[in-house]
Amino acid sequence: MNNKEVKILFMGTAEFGIPTLKVLNDNYNLNAIITNYDKPSGRGLKIKFSPVKKFAISNNIKYFQPKNLKDQSFIDKIKSINPDIIVVVAFRMIPKSIWQIPKYGTINLHASLLPNYRGSAPINWTIINNENFTGVTTFFIDDKIDTGDILLQEKIKVDKKINAGELHDKLKVIGAITVKKTIKEILNNTLIKKKQKQDGDYKTAYKLDKENIKIDWTKNCLEIHNKIRGLSPFPGARTSLINNKGDIKRAIFYESEYIVQNHNFENGQIIKEKDSFKITCNDGYLLIKNLKIEGKKRMNTSSFLNGFNIENYKMVK
């Protein structure tokens, strides 16, 4: 079969899928795109199109935004398209009535080396947990989340200075190449799928929420530093400062360095230096390089200190 005769249906919403969409559009018959329905966002609750919807519009590709993937009329639309392969990147759970439609199956691109880091935030938790290696996995979708037969994996070393945004941008490109290789091998019938081990001491990519993005100042320097880079630039590691009057300011930390050193301070004490400040941790000091305080824009530390008297504050969770 000529590549341009291969009908592909893509399902996804996030920017992580854009390089894969470009590969599919350039090499195959990208017949349709399924993306999430539009939701109001931001202070003005304006409707903002997802990156995937923007791609569909700019490339004149038909798209659907179903609220219910199990709706029979939507399922009938997919059947009428009759895709050879469905490619899923960063989307919600797909019902069997959809993923069993394509002749060659439905494949998912996931930003981890499965079975480790199943879940919605693999890139963040890879860095938070200070992993040395990560990668991408393509697998056949089944009736559970991220548990299907593994098709291909690409492994890379994790730079200890990289943040989640930078790793995201690296993996999305590697992911697109891996999807292309996967489709080629599926069509050539040369791909050997591997069952995932379902039981074992595997790490989970838990959904990020308002609690697990908070900084715990009883942890050691490296743990806090990794949390900051693992949540940067989004959603950002959250914390609060309190002054001697009891006033609390919420803050987001985006970039840090650390020094392992014995001290006699309580955790969370702020020590101001000339144009910077450091915070005491369990085993040393955390130097904040870039941050945002509530009511202010994101800025580097020296700019922040020009307009904020930090000497009367200490950290709270």
C-alpha cells in the first residue's frame, strides 16, 4: 500500500502532538482529527482553541470535537471514515467501540518508558524523581490506561539541568519519529509487539493537583530543586511566604540552584544576600533564580528583590 493511501485518524489535544501531526500529514492520508471540545479559560473565560484544533484549521483537515466518545452517532462517523490506523497522543481514555475500528489497530504515543510512569504527567514526574533516563513508547491501546502491548521504545539520557518544558520539547520530536517508525513496521508486518508487565514496583505519573505541586520545606535541597525544575514552566512549584505580621504571599518558583551544607537554621528560613536570596532546607540552601509572586509578573531574583522586602518573610508550604 502506498503511504498516501494509508488513512490515518489522529486523536489528541495538546501541543505535544503537533510534531506527530506534521509527520502524519506529510507522509500519510491524515483523514481527520479528533480533539477535545473548546472550554473557556483564563480570567476572561475566553474560548481558546487547542494547538491540535489550530493545526487542523490551518491545514484544512476536517476535525471533530465530541463531548462523549461513546455517542453512537460519533462512533458511526469514525466507522464511515474507516481509518487504517488511529494515532493517539495525549488524549482521554478511548472506548473499545472506537479503538477496535481500524484495520491495523489504534496506537498511542506515551512520554515514558512503559511500564514506568503510566498516567497523565510522565515528563514532570521523571524530573521530580531525578531519573537518569526516560524516553517514549508506542503501544496498542487496550481497555485500561497505558497497559497495552508495547510496539517501539526510544530511550534518552535526562540532562540534570533540564526542566519539564525543555524535556517536553525534546520528547515530542523523538515521539513523532517513533510514531513514523511504528507505522512503517506495522504496515510492513515486521513489528514484534511485547506484552507489558502488569505487576511490579513501577513508578506512576500521578495527575498533578494543588497538593502535589506544593513545595515541602522539610525535604532536602536536591528533592526541592528537582520539584521546581520538574514543574517548570507549568504549572510551577507552589509555595507561600509569611511575614512577622502574619501576611501571606503565594509564590511560584521556576528555577533554582542548591548548596548542600550543614547549618543550624530551621527549614524555610530566608537569607537575603546582595541581589539574591536562599532558603534553608534539610541539608543546605536553595537559591531561587526565577519566580513569580502573587500580583506580579514572573521575573529573575534581582528584579524581584528591587520591589519586594523579603527580609521579614519565611517560607510555609
